[in-house]
Amino acid sequence: MQIDIEKIAKLAALPLSEEEKSTLKPQLDQILDFVEALKSVDTTNIAPTVQVTGHTNVWRTDKAIAGLTTKESTMNARKSANGLIITEQVLSYEE
Amino acid sequence: MKNNYYTLQEIIEGYTQKSFTPADVFDHYYNRHQQIEVKHGLNSVITQSSRETTEKAAAKQPQPIPIGHKDIYSTQNIRTTAASNILADYIPPYSATSVKRLESAGLVGVVKLNCDAFAHGATGENSDFGPTKNPYALNHTPGGSSSGSAAAVAAGIIPAATATDTGGSIRFPASLTNTVGLKPTYGRASRYGVIAMTSSTDSIGHITRTVWDSAYLLNITAGQDPLDATTSNRPTENYLAQIEQGIKNLRIGIPKEYTENIDPKIMSVYEKALTDLEKLGAELVPVSLPHTKDAISAYYIITPSEISSNLGRFDGIRYGMDRSAFGAEAKRRIMIGTFCLSAGYYDAYYLKAQQVRTLVIQDFQKVFEQVDLLVTPVSPTLTPKLGEAINDPIKNYMLDVLMVTANLAGIPGLSVPAGFVGSLPVGIQFLGNHFDEHLLFQAGYAYEQHTQYYQREPEFKEI
């Protein structure tokens, strides 16, 4: 199985150098071959397991409780001001 | 304090007998850190709290004992890196539930312990802070991903350490360092505040010198947490209550798939362990877990898939460096995971792996109708030398082949010292049904007290 490195790196929002791409490609192809073994396992009528707790919806009382303060929640941001975290522009506007 | 090594039980007893004071205990471990961690370049510690911080925290407790936390456990106002450059300067504004529960019980965190970055690995060599050395053989790995936790406990730098096990990351390093590693049932202890790797398999546990110590810590960390919706509401029990009961007439299964392709030297240790268990009165029963070999493939689809989702939060905006700072193994797993979850491939990979997971679970359900526990080897090979497994991702993955089934099924496992091949420790693991940790401790304790392997101290040499 061959992986489309450019496409997957874009989906994963993972910046990769050209060198990384060329090192990664054979490693990823090898790992995918390793897991190909699963194709031969008969899973007819077998339901997938998503989680092993057996829980369904876990509820709590709808009561407001204290969380992090503004200072605490911005203290690790690379760029912040006025209690806000500064990000790159996400939407662009065409004139 | 005259000895080099103490168990939690011995420290608690020492406080009761007034043989030493908290200052004595914290001085002892501070000196061990200087003498061993620093002198031998063990590299088990990423961050050491200042003596002032430690003394303040210890002063709040009547009988404080130092403990180490794997550096994926959030510790409020103490740098938490996940051993990755991504979080090299991250300071959590809150502590993990397990950290808080342990602190309330007197266990004061003094060091943040090295591990594979984001817990991705089986040898500790994926750490962005350098690999950790095995105290029993300094040119060998201590196993991973909880490499620092295992090495620090084995070296007597701390008496116990928290750790996590997603695919063997507690049991594997414990078995390579002559220590006891507990992977509790999934949902037995809260994952809140522990940096997530694979949300459906991550298990919060610990590494200790003895089985008693392990049960003592589970008494503290086990229990439902409203902050972790996957924790069980099943009442907790006193895991020490039946620990000395012994294993007479306990039915212990020997799964044949776990003894294929194992190094013959490890098989000798394992077979000797089986004879010891029989002497102690257990009934050994051959059993089969037919989907064992499929489990590793399923694991290496499910794991990177969930990793790719969990590492999506590291955007370099709210915290941490930008995504180019991820190490090679994290990048590999993000890429594989993104691929397996992508449109057109999800059914063939992730969904298929989840179906195989169901088959693995069914294997265990059938077997636990016949036996109370299972006992298996932990590692198929002896401890790798540093540098041996790191350049070959698949070789690294295969180290976990006997470990991952327990994580896929969510069942508990306890790895205990089982002897040595030369200087290299070898462990065995007990696996139990969901929430049967008390049986694991019963078997582990009986075996440990009979064999006393934990008493053999590391020599801090290369071999």
C-alpha cells in the first residue's frame, strides 16, 4: 500500500521538509504493509469495538462550576493580548 | 536512612516506628538523585522540583513520601513536556486527578520523569530529551515508553513512579528493570490531566519496587472521576485486603500463542516461573487466544489513528511549539493515523481494526470462563542495547507483541520480576479479567515473596 504523502501531510496539518518526506515515505509504506495482515482476518458479522467501558451517555448535574481563569488559560500562548489568544488569520476577504 | 533502597511499605513502617523524619526521607532521595542520576548520567529525570517547592509541599503532609510522575502527567505550575520539544516550555495550570489524589495521600511529586515523546515508543529512545539508561546495564534501554519511571524506581532515586500503559508502556519497562508494573483495568483510574495518546486504550498506572506498594498506590488512584467520563462507577475495594491469600487452587492459564518466537533464554525464565507457581499451589491450564497475532496489526492501526486525532490539539497557538517540532515517531504516527481515518480508507483500516479488536476481546472472554488469570512472558527478546531498535520502526513495534492484547481488551496486567539472564532482568506478566486487580496482586505477591528477585540491586555498569 502506497501513501500519498503530500495529501496526508496536508490533511494532518503537518509541515514536512523534503528530506522528511523522502525518509518518511518508505517507512510509512512499510508500516502499512505490516498492518495489511488484517485483510485476511474473517470479520463477517463482527461488530466493531469503539470503547471497552460499556458506558453509554455519562451525565453530570447542569450546575456551573469554576474553570480556568483567563490568566491561566492564556499563560502558555505564544502570542496573547488583552486576555485573548492571538492566532493566524483563518478567513481571507476578497476585495 | 542507612540503606540505598526502600519500598513504600518500609517508609510507612519507618514513620510509624519513628525511625526517621520526613526531612530524613527527602534528604535521602535528594542525595540518591545526586549520587546516581547525575553521576551515572541515567537521564531518567527531565525536571526536578526545587528543594523549596518540595519542602513546602511536604510540609502540608503528616507522612510525606517523594514520588516521580511520568512527564505526561500534568503537574500544576511545574513544567510538563511529554518529553517532546513541542511542550518544552509548557506549564500546566492544573494537575492531573491522579497527581492530586496521590498528593492528598502524602505522595509528593519531586521529579518529572523521562519517557518516549508523547509516550510513543518501547525503549525511551524517542524522547526529545535524550534516552534513559537501564540501571542494570547502562548501555541497554530500560524499555519504554515509561523509561524514566522504571529506571528511577530501579535506581532508588524515588520509591515509586506514575506511568501509563497504552501498549505495554508500564509492563514492558518494569520487566526490563526488575520492578513491578501495574496496568489497571481501563477506566479504573482517571486519565484526566494525563496527556492523551490513544484515548480508548490509555491506562493510568504505576511502577514500584514491590507488589504491596503497587496495591497501596492503586488504593489511592482508583475510583470514578467526574472529570473523566470513561472511569468506572464500580466501587473500588481495598487491594491490600486479600494480598497474602496465596494462589492455592487458583486456575492460571498458559496461552500458547504467547510462547511462540520467544528468545529461549526468556523461555527458561518463564518455565521456571511456571514451576514456582505450581509449587505455590496454582493449577496451570493450557489455553488459546487465537487472534493474538492479529492484535499487533489492529493495535498499529487503532493507535496511530487515535494519536492523529489527539495530537491535533497541538496547534502552537494555545500552547506549545508549532507542529514542525514533533519528533520523527510522532510524525510517523500522525501520518499513518490520518491515512487510516481518511475518506476511502477508513473502512478498510480503522473499522476493520476495530472488528479485529472485538475478536481479541471475545478470545479473552472465552478464556476467563476457564481460568482465573493468565501468566505470560513480557518481552519476546532481552533488553535491547541503546541504538539497536531505534532506526527500525517495525522492530520497535514488535517489542510490544505480547503487551497490546491487554490494552485492546481493557483488561488489567501486572508485570513482576521473574529472574535474570546474566545481569539483564526478565519479568513475567499476570493478566486478569476486568476489575480483577486483587487477583493479580494475590498472584504477584505470592510469587514475589517466594522468589525474592526484587532484592537484587542494579550494578550501574555497562555489559
